[in-house]
Amino acid sequence: MRYDAVLLTVLVLIGLTLPAHSQEPQVNLEKGKAIYQTHCVGCHGILGKGDGPEAANLIVPPTNFHRTQSRAKTEMDLRGAIIWGLAFSPMHGWWGKLSGEDMRSVTAYIRQLAPYQPSTP
Ligand code: HEC
């Protein structure tokens, strides 16, 4: 009888933790940093200030992620821009070029450079 109770508890615990873990998005900050330094620094700059070496040649300036407006964006907002790109700008979408995990990781890295700060009305 006691054995049954233990078994049941174990099964319930597995049931509770397993789905939560399998749905947890994979984020790898080290990888995010590597992706950023390979694909994004040219425009957005090493610290994300929008001052990369290619920025001078662009009509639309690359986003400075430290701006108040940019820091107020959620990871979802940023990821949208990364996935789809922004219209009429050199910021093209990375869909098909980076994996979903890569895009999450690079977004997390941007948020490490310039932490999220909700705008105060
Ligand atoms: C060719 C230059 C260029 C490259 C390379 C580039 N970007 Fe951009 N990015 C831009 C420009 C320009 C904008 C701003 C567009 C606008 O304001 O319309 C922008 C905007 C963004 C935004 C929106 C920010 C906000 O606050 O709305 C994100 C997020 C972003 N870039 C992420 C990335 C990531 C991640 C990479 C690398 C995988 C990358 N960018 C590579 C030029 C670039």
C-alpha cells in the first residue's frame, strides 16, 4: 500500500514537471553572443549601440538597443523584428538563416547587453 502511494506521487511529479520542461524554450547565451558577433555587430555594434562599422553606410541607422524605446520592447517584440525583419530597412529577416533556438539565444544576448526596462507612462 505504501509502495503504491510512493509510486503515485512519483508519477504525479513526473507528470507535473515533464511537460513544463519540454516546453521550456532553449536559450544559450554563449551561442547568442557568438551569433551576435558573427551576424549583428557589423551594424548594431559590439555593445549594441547601433555603431557598428557598417552603420555609417546605412541610410536607416541600426537600432541602438540601449535607447529607452528599444529597452521597453519585450523579447517577443525583438524576436519579431529578427524573424521577419523590418520593412524599408537594411534589417532583413533571419527566418531560414537562423534556427528558432538561435534567434531566442541572440535575443537573450541583446537583453543582456541592454536589459528590459518597461516604459513608465
Ligand atoms: C545590415 C545591417 C544590419 C544587420 C547585419 C543587422 N541589423 Fe538589426 N537592424 C538594422 C537596422 C537598420 C534596424 C532599424 C530599422 C528601423 O528602425 O526601421 C535594425 C533593427 C533591429 C531590431 C529592432 C530593434 C527595436 O528596438 O525595434 C532588432 C531586434 C535587430 N535589429 C536585431 C538584429 C540581430 C539579432 C541581428 C543579427 C542576427 C541584426 N539585427 C543584424 C540593421 C541591421
